[in-house]
Amino acid sequence: MGKRVGIPRTLLYYYYYPQWNTFLRELGHEVVVSAPTSKRIVDEGVKLALNDACIPIKLYHGHVVDLLDKDVDAFFIPRYVSMDPGARMCPKFLGLPDIIRAKLEDQIPLYVDTKVDNRKRKHIEEKFYRGIAKQLGNNPSEAKLAFAKSQEVFEDFRRLLHTGMSYLDALQLYNAGKDLKAEYQARKDIDPFDHPLNDPEDPSQPRRLHFAVIGYVYLIYDDFINANLWKKMETLNVSLHTFDQVTEEALDYQTQRMHHDLFWMFSNRVVKGAFHFLHQDKIDGIIHITAFGCGPDAMTTKLIELEAKNRTHIPYMRVLLDEHTGDAGLMTRLESFTDMIRRRDSAAAKAQNLKETG
Amino acid sequence: MTYKIGFPRMGETYIGFAKLVELFGYDLALPDALSKKTIRLGVQHSPEYACWPFKISLGSTIEALEAGAEVIGTLGGSGPCRAGWYGELQRLILVEDLGFDIPHFYPMYHLNDVFKIAELGGTKSRYRALKCVKYAWDTMRTAEYFEKIAIKQRCREVNIGETTKVQNEVMKMLTETYEPAKLKQAKKKGTAMFESIETDKKMKPLKVGTVGEIFVVIDPFANLEIEKKLGNLGIEVDRSLYLTDWIWRELVMDYHPVTGYFAKKYLHDNAHGYLHEPVGGDALEGIAWINLYKEKGYDGVIEIGPFTCIPEIVTKSIIPTMSRDLDMPVQTYNIDEHTGEAGFITRLEAFGDLLSQRRDGVPLPTRDPVTGRFSSADFGAVEGKA
Ligand code: SF4
Ligand code: SF4
């Protein structure tokens, strides 16, 4: 019997959703995703969560509340302990099912809170997904098939991101039921740093800029909490590049610049992503998005800032998001950051021209 | 040549660490006791949202360097919390931001790092090094043993302030002891000194346990002397965390020969129903100990965490439910450089009153938590001021 399974539209939704969704559907369940983040969801989250929690965790509470009146049979709140050997998730992820249970115990019919812990051995995800299936009342053989399928989809999906597509665009393709393999084939030879609007022959056109946007997936992709970053940058004629478009090998390569890995998987990836872009001279600027009340960020920020200090030719800007981040204020900052880079750009071009003609 | 070594201070544990490096053959460049200056230095040079223990230990390390340390031993971590990166990040800050030249900087991860330090100090033989470790360990445990007595007994003292005086004396005695046989004597003598303090034997004080993040639970400066203040209010205190227990459990082995239990399983079992995963830091311990304090018949629990402490956010999220289920009052604190002493004391007193009301139906006698004196309004005649 298929169940209605509710997934909060935040945190790891912005990383694993295609896999979760495929898996659950293959098992014959219906997937209900909470509404996109809104003022109401933020308010609910702030009301329910601990005052000192970081914004993303408060948001998570809000999304769970949103699912409460969607007539859901099971809440999908898996415990992600570790996906990379040697690194864990942020402690708040580890305690997430317990935190939610402490707040909403009686109101939730069924918790899907199997844990995945890859620290010691690689590839135990299958066990994790089997656990989920068990909690939902499916048998192991069904789980095995569904897992294989979901794994395949997820790999295709990630490959698509590595072509430079944003998670949100890829998600749209996925939700529309497009063939991800074909999409990959169509895009695999396009350089994400080439842009149709970018015509070096026509100087009347402003140059398309390329920024790296660094930060946790649930900040950089949540349009409400980042005040529509992607649309804003598009209007400023800037392309954004994110750490999840970088292959894991390329990220691992950056380990040499750190003394040893951080303990949290996503912080690790964010730092390495930043290092990757800082050392790759294709980027015109870096925007680092952090959350108010985020513990790990106190450290990642310092690490990134120290590295950015050594690479001053790539301007760096940090944005701290909280529940009151003003739309207007952020826009002004982004505009002046972009302007600054464009001015520098044209000054450099002039100097170049002078050299060539002079 | 003899190197000068320094390390950040944390509560009374510095006595043991100092002993260790002295025995290894170093000269000490001990930073001053933690102070406002430590905080100022730490806050000034730390990332804004770094945790409180990070700021304090950075400040203390700077003070050690100012005292002439050429070698720094510091916190390294067994993750998965920020503490694991303290050493690295502090080194980066000290070297890149502050321009210190520290050729020997050792964050402690493994026993191997201890051997490295021993070797640099001139103790080449591992056997000899281990003997030093053993001695330092015993010193540390003795210091903790004295602390345990002090926080239990302070509430009963008749002459206010005597416990603290004795505590300072015995700690000084430990600092001056260098031989195993003498250490045993010191322990005996110290115990006798505590016993000689005149106490109110009939008193049945309220009992409170403290849980939370290890640094702020252990270090009296970081926790605004919460144990002393509770004692002065007439409340017996027990602390759930001691550094040696932690080191033993996390770095040596899970089985505890003295208490005879498997610590991790024990904690897991006791946190069951509320927290099912060690999320890092001391969250699981905290949740387990709230349960244990309930079982042991304590009147209340105080949870202390640094502001923005990640694992303690998990603890704090769970506490309200747990407190309700167990019918156990739990008060939570967030501490950092902005914590004001006045507000802190008010909350502490209110908690004491609440516990007293629950048990006896009357509030606590009014005492000053800082000095321990009874307020003259109640006991004016006694003080001769009426
Ligand atoms: S990584 Fe930061 S923002 Fe994310 S859950 Fe942890 S504390 Fe919150
Ligand atoms: S447990 Fe808390 S104080 Fe300790 S490193 Fe982690 S966040 Fe910082």
C-alpha cells in the first residue's frame, strides 16, 4: 500500500531530492513536498524552533509544520550522519530527527528516520535505503530495485550539474520527466564559462561576468531566504557557479591546501569549492553566503577569508542571511559589488588597449 | 637547550599539563590565569561567531606566547565538532594575522603528538615519557577529586569562604609536588584539610547537577564561577564532566576500570528516547546525565553551553520536552563575552528559589551568591547591624 510521504523543502532536499523522490516513487509511494519557503513558513519555524538555532534549522521546523496539514502518512526526516568517509554532517543534522521529535512528537504519524553513516565503510547507502523501505513497509527485494534505479538517476543528475547547470534548472528537467542522459549528452561539450551574451568582438555589449556563489545548498538555492539571488544576478548579467558543479575529484584536489579536512562534509565541500574557484582564473568574483547562527561557518569563513586574502585579484564578498535579510539592502550590495568589478574590468581593458596601441 | 613551552589554560587542568611538560624537561611559560584581558585578546582576534572556548583558548595562547613560549601545545580534536580545528585555525590566526613565529606548534590528536613533545623537551625514551604521563594524569585526577569535594561541600560550610581557601591551598600543594609518593601524601593531607572545615552536618541542601559543553562546565572563569555561586546559595553541586573521564573515554578506551561500565553504551542507554546519536561535543552526555541526575534524586539540572555551540543547540532543543516528561527542572545558559554577571545571578537565584519552592514550599534563604553572606535584611541581628 502506497503511503503519502512528506519531504521538507529545505536542507538536503537541495542535494538528494532526485534520489529520494525516485526511490520513494519506485516503491509505490506518493511524494509530497512542502511549499516553497515563504514568510509564513519562516514565522512558523521561528516560533517552534529554539531561539538560538541557525536559520536553516528554524526553516526546517517551518517546513515540517507546513507538511502537518497536508495529510501526510509519513515524514521523511532521515538521519544523515556521514556520506564521506572521515567527515560527518553538521551536528544539527545528526540530531535532526530527535529535535523534531522533541517538538512535534504526537503530531507526526510516522518518522522515516533511518540513519546513514558512511564513516567506516563506503557504500552502505544501500543499507540506508533498505532501512527506509522497511520503515515504509516495503520488502528488501523491492528496495534493492528501487535503490538501483534511484542511484542511477542520481548519478545522471549529478553529472548534469557538472556540466555547469544549476541545481534548480536540473531539478526542473527532472521534475518534467526529461531524459537526464540525453540532456547531459547535449550539454557536455559546452563550456559553462561561455555565454551566448558574451561577445568579445562587440565591445558595446557589457561583458558577461562569472561569479562563484559559495555556501550551503539550502542557502544558495532557496529563493526566499537568499532574496532571489539567482534572478538578481541574471538582471546584472552575471552567471553563477556553485561548488556542487565541481566534480568530487576536483574538490578533493584542493585538500592539499588545507591542513586536514574539516569534520563536516558540506563545510568541507564549501571550503574546497571556494579554494577551487579562487585558484581557477575564470571567476570574476566570489559571493560567500552564510547563515546567521551557523556554527561551522565561523570556521569556514575564516579559512576562506585567509585564502581570499592571498588571492586579492578575485574580489570576495560575504553575505550573512537571517530571517530579516532585507531584499533591498541585499540588492544594493550585490549591485555595487558587480559595479566595482565592472569598473575594474574596464580600467584593465583600457590599460590593455593603451599598451597595444601605444 | 631548554625550550619554553606554553599552552592555553582550562580550569584546574593546567596543573596536570604543567606537570607533564615540566617532567618532560621544559621550562614553563604558563599564561596568567584567565582574565578580562584573555577575553579581550581572544575576542579581538577570533572570528566573530567562533565559540567561546575558541576565543578563550586563543586569548590564553597569546598570553602564553607573550610569556615567552617557544613551543605551543594545544587542543586538537577528536571531532566532529569545531574543537578539532581549534589548533589549526588558531595557528593560522597567530601566524598569518598576528605575525607570531611559532616553529613548534602541536595540536594534540594522538598519543604520538605527546611523544613528539616529550622528545623535543629531551625525554627521548618512550617508557620515561609514559611515566611522566602517568604522573601528570594522577595529578590531574587528584585535582579533580579535590574539586569534586569542594563543590559538594561548599554549601555546608559554617565559616563562609573557607572551602575556597582550602581549595586554593591544596591546588597550590599539587603544583609543588613532583613525586608519586608525595602525591599520595598530598591527597591524604588535602582530604584531611577539607574534612577539618567546620560544616553544618544536619543541613539537607538542594542538589543540582551541571551538564553541558565541557569547557564551560569545567572552567570556573568561563562559567562565571557557577559552582561557587550555587554553593554560596546553599546548593550542593555535582559536575557531570571531568577532563580525565573524557580523555579516557574518547582517547584511551571505552571501558572504565574504576566505575566498571562501558561509558558509551551507558550514555547511549541513558539518553534513549531523546537523543539516539552522539551528535558531537557533549550533547549525548548532557541528555544522558539529565536522566541520571533524575534517577539519583537531584533537585535540578543546569545546562551550560557557549553561545552558538552547535551540539548544545541540539541539547537545548530537546531539554524542554525531557524536563516535562521527567518532571525535572532544567535551566539552560548560553555563555559568551556578552553575558552579564547581574542577569546571570538573578537567573541563578530564581532557579534556586524554584527548586526550594518545589521541595520545601519556601524560597531559599537570601544569600549573596558572590560572597555567600546572608543578606542583612534576614539576619541583621546576627551581623550586628540591626
Ligand atoms: S551547517 Fe550551519 S547552517 Fe547548516 S545546519 Fe549546521 S549550523 Fe545550521
Ligand atoms: S562543542 Fe560547542 S564549544 Fe565545543 S567546539 Fe563544538 S561548538 Fe564549539
